Amino acid sequence: MGLRFRKSITIAPGVKLNIGKESAGISIGGKFAGISFNSKSGARVRVSAPGTGLSYSTKIGKKKKDTKKKDAKNNDTKSKTTKSKSAKNTEPKISS
């Protein structure tokens, strides 16, 4: 199990500064609704119904594109196509 660090500092009523080992963020709102901005995960909005156990949270703002996965997938596909084409050209022809 790894070492964890988290510290929450109240700046004003309803405004908190949250500091963790790998990120920092700010939260605005109370128990039942609010918005959070984090350096690692972006912005989130949340709302909950008191006494019911029901809550909802969703990411807002621009979605980050995961280009590393797409690039790796494209490169893998290109290399397979290149290998198959070059394999066809380099095979020795046997005549009977």
C-alpha cells in the first residue's frame, strides 16, 4: 500500500483549498451541491439529496483527448500493414 497525503484548508465559508500528494484543487459549495476544480482531474459539479443517499457528480468543461492511446493504436495498425505488404514482396517465388 502506498503513502497518501491530503490536506484541506478552509479559505472562507463554502470555499476549500485541497492539497494532495499529486494534485491541488479548490472546492466551492456546501454539503449538498458544489463545484470543484482540480489540477489533475479538471472541473466537476456535484449535487446530492439530503437524507436519501443519492448523489450525482459529472465532469464539466473541455474533454482531454487521450492521444497516446490513439497514436499507439495507429502506429500498431500501420506497422502490421507495412509488414504484411513487405512480406508479400520478399517471399521467394518457386516455379515448377
